Amino acid sequence: MPHYYLHSTNALQALKAINQGLSWINISVDLNISEQKFALIDQCLVLDEKNRLSINQLKKIIKKTQKITLCRDGELVPLEDRSNGYYKLVPTDGAPLLEISGVKMHISKGTDPFVSASGMAQQAVRKGDKVLDCCSGLGYAAIAAHRLGASEVLSIELSPEVMALRAFNPWSKDLEQESIVQRQGSSFDLIATMPSAFFDSVIHDPPRFSLAGELYSEEFYREIFRVLRNNGRLFHYTGNPRVVKKGSSFVDGVIRRLKAVGFRHIEKIEHLMGVNAQK
């Protein structure tokens, strides 16, 4: 079944083209991965035989500036989950970002969520690495690690709601690669079951401290240290509620705990709001 993704920007493009009396339009319906040519017939955007969007439907989508609408089998469904909190995908000029109860879960200001996640992976991952990706979210860092040449990536995500949303996200499709293993569960619990000195690199991108303080604890850092091989690398997104900068007590506390469990060469990476460390 074909999937089409509409949001305020491409719906507005279609509406303008209809108002100009055009017969065709090139737009992206896969969230900026590619563009396709679609017919404009009887003042409708025609995606296929079952999916025709009227002017009124396009206007409704245009009003929802922070939402993505999935169009399939003649139905329009918002990419969101309200069963336990409020989870949704939010459109950007590039890859969509994940928002949970109003909190954006990606670095997106002045960049693209996929680009910033790729930057995190580049800090730690080298070709041939076995990679642990804690708190994977939409899986962008895991995908970036795979593209950097990682031999294996273990991707852990706690939220079934997030995993359900990313199953519909075109930018998360590469999580289906054979060398990427997806596990649903707590990174804090699962890491204790993993063998020592197994991973070459770890990407740790936890929710903010107030939601998951245990993932910033010395106990958890000790487990990351244990599962890394000698000289293994860690990138830890801290997402300091303010800014990662000199004198930030929050980030300085993270660094102090990383040092306490044995990490060395710890360096603040300001543009990615995190720190590098090495075993």
C-alpha cells in the first residue's frame, strides 16, 4: 500500500498550484527524501486512484504546521500517538524530528535532525566497529553508524510508542538493515546483560535528566565503561537544559562521573551538546 506524507509546506505548494490552474506539480511526499510529479485534476491533488486531496483537505493540513499527515488508502491519519503522553513526528526542511509531550528530542535549530545525529555517530564510530546505540529514538544515529561502516549496531529504545512511529518514518527505513539489531527495552537494564569489552563505540543519547536521571548516573557510566573495549569511544549527548559550555554545573557533573569510572580524554563538543570520552 503506497504511503504519502503531507504537511503544511507541501500542502501549501499543492494548493498554490491548483489556484494557478496548473495541471502538474513536483512535490516531496516522503518527507524531503525525493520529489515526484503528481496530477492536479478537478481542483484536487491526485496521488493515485484512491488518494485524491481536495482544496478543503489541503487547507486542513496547512493549518497543522507542526504535524505530519499520512495519506494511504484514501484516509488521512496524523503521525502521532496519544495513548501514553503525546508522541508525534514534526516536519522540518530535512528529516522529521520526534516530539514527546511538547519536548523536541533532537538538535534541530539551525540544522537537520538526521545531520545532527550523524554528527554524534561520527564522533565515536569508526569503520568495522561494533556499536551500541542507547536510547535510539527514531534511529538516526544507528543508521549513521551503519553508513560509517559499522559491522554491527545494537539499537535500544525504551518506548514502544516511539518504535511504532519510526516504523512509519521514511528516514528510519535503514533500521531494517541486517547489521542493525533493534531491541525494545530499558538501556539501563539491558546493558547489564551484555558481555564485557564487546563494543568498540557507544552512542548515548538519553532523554533529559528529569525524565531519566539513572542514565546520567555513575552506575550506568560504569556499565558503559565495562562493555567498551580498551580505547573504545563514547559520545554522550547531554542536552544541557541551557548550553554545553565552560562552567555548566550539569555537564561538569557528567564529566566528573565519567572520570570517576575510568574514562579519559573527555572533551566537550558544544555544537552537538555533548561530550566525547575514551576508555
